[in-house]
Amino acid sequence: MSKLKKAYSAFERLSATTSWPDHVTPLPFGEGEEKRFWPAGFNAGTTSAAIKARRPDIMVVSSDQPSSAAAVFTRNLCSAAPVSLSKEHLRTSASSMRAVVCNSGNANAATGERGMRDAETMAAETAAALGVHPEEVLVASTGVIGVALPIERMSEAIGSFSAVVLEGSGADAALAIMTTDTFPKFIAVDIALSGGTARLSGIAKGSGMICPDMATMLGFLFTDAAIDPALLQEMLSAANERSFNAITVDGDTSTNDMAAILASGRSGQIVRGSDDAGIFFSALETVMTFLARLIVLDGEGATKLVEIRVEGAENDEDAKKAARTIAGSSLVKTAMNGEDANWGRIIAAVGRSGARVDTERLTVKFNDLAILEPGYRSDFSEEEAKKILAEPGYTITISMGRGTGSASVWTCDLSREYVEINADYRT
């Protein structure tokens, strides 16, 4: 199956289990339909600097006018040069951002002073090609850590954008930022607002080194709505906590994590506290959650997409602690892969999570099948549990017996293929 066909299949699978908010309509995608992906004012292009063999490895998305911008970044202390540079550009140009440039195949992390110079060169070359200022460009990189960028080849490749029309599709852009991903991740929705229709589009990449402590590996969102940078930042940060910050593949937080959004202002103004603001935020959170689930679905070697749902916690923070601990447990994840209803591993993760739990009221369900009931009573059909665990997606629900706090984290199984992929990642 081609990467694009796999993307369409993943889109259809997750769409069937997504509750789209009122006023939000997802755009259908299929062969030849990707060109209408971008909101008004945005264009994209891809090119190759031969960092990755046989496919484009540099993406540029540009806005034809100054755009509001917001972003969240990794909290990993060994963060990459493009993270540091983009933070600085966001501080100076949050109301006038014009482009995002991203390369795959090389993270430009742990590369010292040269790494910062190379990130600055990426911004400068993109700015020159588009006729904007370098500080109006967000820079991102993903790939192998500790290797210098082939900046001469990259400068030449980025410079080519000045001689071509940027008319790449969302699929093209998402393909160019992939590393070990097996399919591109993209989605666009139309949002019915009081002043007309706005579009929100997003692309993401990620498959391994996924346990974000702010965002995903990389996620870029674009809208033609007009939103003040401060409000845009609040919305992105809040939506991020329940989407990109609620996934794990392997428990590793990248040096390059970044999620950013640009708003061109070509459609109606969204004002703080208005109905439109609530509608847009709901759309943003849904789109980001959709992209986050695509990342887990494409986890390295993954065969299952599993929602860990914690209810009855003392508060939402406790629920998230428990959910993330269960979702990140190698023993739980290998049991998922082996389709083994080993609920003891789940409660062991709950007990070490730091979340408060009433052990006598603790319960576990696989979908609607009760696995563990209060008082540590367990009397379930292994055959029925096996059927659920054999499905490509299901929900494990844990009730903590303490209060009304709740949280969801999406995870995947841990397979032999994950080890094989990461044993020779650099080759």
C-alpha cells in the first residue's frame, strides 16, 4: 500500500470514531483532492537537499500577509537549535509571522554554535526566497541527533522556492517532514462562524521518540481566521494539553518537539469570550487530537491504537498521572501486543503512578467488558477479552474510586518490530 493510500485509510478509520463538534466539517480526502487543503492566504512547497534518499526533505509553508502566530516547544533541556531560534522569532514576530520551514532526516540537535548558525541560515534563505524578514520565519528540524546539517545543499534547495510557485498539497508537505513515519498525517476542516466560514488545516509527523512534554514531534496548523496572538497562544496551549500532550509511543520526549499555528486573518475576526472563540477552540482541539491519534496509530511497529481512560480520580491531574503511567508501561504495552488480558500490570502501574486511588473500589474494563470489579474481584471471560484485545483499537477504562477527575491518553502496543526499527535507526 502506498504512503498516501495508507494515509487515506488512517483518515477514514479515525474519522469513524471522532465526534466532530457542531459547526465543524472535515474535508474529505482522496486521490487528487489534496490541493484544496490550505486556508486562504497560505501556500506550500517542498524540495530535496538529499538529506533523505529518494524523496523531498524540506518543506516551506508561507502566508501572503503577516500572520498571528503561537507555538509550544519541548521542555527537554537538550533542545535543538531550531527550537531556540523559533522561540526567539516568536517573541519578536508573533503578530507578523510569514512562514514555516522544516527539514527532515537531521534534527540539528546537539550541534553547538554551528547548529544555531545553520538554523539562522535556514530562516534567512527562506526569508530571501519569499521576500520577508528572517525573524518572520519559524524553523523546525527532525531526524538524527548530533549530526551537522548539509547547510550548503539546503541553502541551494531553499533558494529554489524563489523561482517556483508554491502549490504543494497538504499531503506533499506532510510527506516532506516524515522520518520513520509510514504515512503522512494531515487534516483540514471548515468551521462555520458568525461571519462566514474559516478553514483550519494541520500536518504532523511522528512515529517514534514520542512521549511529548508539550507537543508532538512536529505539528503545524494554519487558519485564515483573524485571531490575536495572545488569544491564539492560550488556545493552542490549552488544546495541546488534551491532544499532543496526551499521547505516548515509547516514553521518550524529543529534543525537537514543536507545535505551531499561524492565523492569516483572511476571514472573520475571533474575539475573546465570543461564541466564535468557543467554536474555533473546539475545532482546534479536535484537529490536534486527530493528528495526535494518527501519530500513535503510526507508532513504530505498532499494531494497536489504545485509549487509556481514567475516571473517578481525585482530580484531573491525578487522572492524567495514572493514565500516562499505564500508557507508558512497557509491560502493559507488550501485553497489548500479545493480546494478553493481564490486568495485574495495569493496577501495578496505577499504584506507582503517584495518583491517589481507593484500592477497594478500583475497577478495570476493556471496552464494556468488566475485567476487575471492586474488592479485587475478577471473573471475566478470557475468550471475550481476547476478542477485544485482538481488535486494532479499543479502550481500557480504569475507575480510581476517589472523585470526578478524568483524563485520556492514547498509546500503542510495543512489538518486536519497534526494536528492529530502532536498533539500526542511523543506518
